[in-house]
Amino acid sequence: MRADATARIAIIGFGLRGLGALEALSQRLEGTTHRIQIDIYEPGPFPGAGPNFAPSEPEYCLLNIPYRDIAIRPPRGSLVGSFADWQGHPVNPDEFPSRADMGRYLEARRVDLFGQGFTKTDAKLTLVRAHVKRLTQEERGWRLHLENCAPALYDEVLLTLGQPSVEPDDQWARWQRHAAKTEGELAQAYPAAELYTHAAEWSGKRVAIRGLGLSTFDVLRGLTVAQGGHFDTVGYHASAREPACILPFSLNGQPPFPKPKDETLDALFEPLGSETEDFAQAVSAAVTATPETASSLISAALAPVVTRILEAQDVTKAEVLKWLATEWSAPGSQDRQTPMETLRHGIELASGQTVPTIGYALGQVWRKWQDEWRSGFNPRQVAPETARVLVAFDEGLKRYSYGPPLSSARELLALIDAGRVDLSFAANPEIAETARGWTLKAEDEDSEVSVIIDAVLPSPDLHSINVPPLPDLMAKGLVAPISDYLAAAIGADGTVCDQNGSPVPGLCLLGRLALGSVTAVDSLHDCFGQSADRWAEGVVQRIME
């Protein structure tokens, strides 16, 4: 590009991943004199935070990370400071903050970035409140076709779309058709503020929740504490405005295991420096290996750590390796407890009332190694077969590594004890349609519900996305999945690869829609990590050529 020309960059979608990318770009451009126009396209009301961290969401929607583990450092020169410092008051390092509070912090970083983050560059920023309807590739770059605006031409385009709207899966679509002609009602877990407003009309009704993951805990609070109930040391005290009964269910019926209650207990699972180095080397080798060799390399790095941690229980390395071998081939199959048993056992593990199991210890170690895992996987071009195996292993361990706060698990138990939640139908119930809604069936029991809430995060299936601009890019072959079970193919710096595997000049993508090219993407820290920096470095190199 000519030195006297203005480079034009578009960022489409500006939640926290877009913010992380723009912060990284500000650092890479510092001290340069090239003229650059950066336009950020985000029609939503909370640029920098996005819908998942909207400051308008209820305070009961919690992060699954305690203060002590939040390490999204602001860019050099930022006036905002760390999340803990920004609070302006002492925080309990073992507490889990609300997503809304994190959203307010991210908005503060966005305001700071727009105000003074690019002062040492010749870049100008514009926030455009418009939907991008279509992208067309031209000889001079990419033309963005906008809703109610004139088209605009750019040298570089970054897609940070988060999780776009998708076509409903077959089950949900069937229920939608049924609800349209009966008294049954369907709802989404988010926005949580909308859900608890709707829930005011469900007093005395029986409500089912599809999903038993992290979002389910937000839904439960929306149906209970948001309706006037409250928890204390005795248990849950109802307000008489809640649903009569809440029935969560999932494919396996297993609630996630909560994280250790405090820093002292969590420290028991801390890997040694030498163990972390060995793991990083194992990941580096695994991403270039066959699926079988890759799994063996990762297991060989994990087993000694878990064996050391569980030494007091006389757990052998052979036992850990056996557990891992089963986990690789059949994730979750070793969790044979009933949903209630799993919930109670998880509370005992997280509170230190019982000794750690192999699975729980592995999950905590895996959580602590997420940065090393991403660093070894994400910059590499991993064969689809190997990527599928490694990603599936990481996703499977999330039942341990991405668990909720201990308080959330205890609240669920309190709701069960109070008769407000029933896990009898939690494990993949048969669901029949009725005139008033649906009937859940399990063994010799059944229960009719009039409302089903969807608390399942869609998979990053590119073919299911039903909003622009991605479907058109896929139809043209400019964006393509790595394989049938993985998401978009991208290079180390986020450059999109077309259906033939060739880089698409000037078009990049970051985030969960590239799962398989990258891993562990559903993480706050990943949005502000090395992937964003590699993208920024690549953009700067190209526009300075």
C-alpha cells in the first residue's frame, strides 16, 4: 500500500472479542505514522460488552470465574486499570462477579480506547450503528453493503460475530410448531432481563429447562429470586410467585461440577512449573501428530500431575491413564451417578468435604493450563482429524473445568430441598406433546409442563447461521468449515481460508465460529489473548507493505 494512502479497516461485531482485537491493534500501531481509518460496525446498545455482558442484565447472572482468576490486563497506557482496581473498593478474591459488572468494565475500556488509545498513531475510529448485510470481494478490497447506509470499501475486514442467530434445531422447531397451536410456551434463557419479566406470568405453572449447564443457574435465579424468593443459610424461602415446579433436563442429566470454594482449596490443584513446561511441549507435539498419538501425548503430560495431587489417596499413574483413555474414547461415560448424586458429590468436592476424584483433579489442572493449551494449538494448522479429537477432549472436560461457583450448586440443591426443582426427569427424558404443553417421561413417572426454556448454547455450526453476512460468504465458498464436525478454517492470524483451503486476502475471523482452527474459545481471557494480537500483527504488516 502507498505510504500516502489511507488504509481502511472494518470490524464487524463489537462485543468483547472485537474490543480485544481493537485494543491489540492500538498496541501494534503505536508509533506508526500511516493514516488509517477504522470503522466498527455494531448496531447493539452495548459496544465493547455485547449482549452476553450487557450492563442491563440482572446482577444475579454471574461469571464462572472468581475475581482472583480474572486476568484480562488492559492495554499499555490505559487509564482504566485492572478489573479489580476499577471496582474502586476492596473485593473478595473468592467471589464471582456479575456479568453485568464485567460489561460495565468493558464499556469503560472501550470509552478509554476510543478517547486516548490511538493518540500515538495516525488512526481515526468511527463507531457505525448499522447492520452489515453483505460483503463483496473486489480487486481493491472488500465492499460492505449496509442497512440504510451507502456501501463502503475496505482493505481489511475482521469478523468478530460472537454467536450469531441460528436456525432452530429439529427438536426446538418441532416444539415451536406445537406451541403455535396450543397453550404451550417457549422462551430463551437470554436476555435474562426479558426472561424474568415473562416468568412473572408463570406463577404456579410447571416449567422445564432444556439444558443443565452454566446458563441453567441464571435461569433458575430468574424464576425464583427475581420473583421475590430468597436464599439464606437455612435454604430457599419462596415468595409464592415462582413456578410450582422447575424441571431441568439434558442429554446426560449431569449438572456441572462447581469450582473449588476458595484460593486455598484451589491451590491443591496448582501444577508445578516443570509440569507446565512438559505440558506445553506435549501440546506442541500433539497438534502435529495423528489423533492416537496426540491423545497419548496429552495423557502422558496430565497423568503425573494428577498422580502427584492424589498421592495421599494412593491413586496410581496407571489408574489416571486408564481414566484418561476412557475419557478420550467416550467423554463423560465414567460419570455414572444419578443427577442428584452428582450434584451432592460436586458440592462435597468443591467445598473440600471429600477427597478429589481423578476427574475433578484433572478438570482443575486442565482449567489452569488453558493458556498453554491455546498457545500450543491456536497458531498451528492442525489436521482436521486431530483437531476434532483434541477439541472434543477439551469440550468434554468443561463439565469440570468450566464449572459454576459453589454457591450456584448449593442454590440448586436448596431449590430441590424446597420442592421447587425436580431432577427426576433430568437425564434425556421422553417428551410428548399435549394440548397444554408437553409431558416429560422418565421410567414410571411423568410430569406435564406448560413452558420450556432453552438454556443450550448453540454449537458453532456455520450452516445453521441465519443472519448476514456469513451465509452469503459461505454460499460463495469464501468461508468454509474445516470438516463436518468443526467450524471455519482460518490461519494463525485469523485470515479466513476458502473452500479450497486458500487464504482469502483481507478477510479475517476470530472467535467461536472458528472452533477447530482454534480451541477453548468460550473464554473471557481468549478474547484478550494471543489470537487478537496475531490478527493485529498481521493487519499492520499488510497495510505497511
